[in-house]
Amino acid sequence: MRWILWPFKMIFNLVTSIVKITGRLVSVILGLVILILGGAITMTIVGAIVGVPLCIFGVMLMIRGFF
């Protein structure tokens, strides 16, 4: 079961390292920009494959920046 959760742990570690490097305020702003970019890409049906993960990554970055 542990190998199934490996990609999620890697994404969480990536978000944590971005927050440590950039700081809290910049990571919240960067997360908001990535969220908006992902939403704009998702509006095109073909771009939904890339846009939805971008939205999720932006939300994770914002949450990690707040807490």
C-alpha cells in the first residue's frame, strides 16, 4: 500500500521545498497564479489534462503557504 501513496508524498515534498525556498507570502501568491492558470487551461477541453493537476498544485501551494 505504501508504493501507491509515493506520488502524493513526492508532490507534497515538492510543495514543501517551494515554500521553504520562496517564503510564505510569495508561495501563496505563486499558488494563486498557478491556480488561475490551471483554471484558464482547463476551460479548453483539451487542456483539462494539464489544467486540473495545475489547479490542484496551486491549491496545495496556497494551503501550505497559509499553514
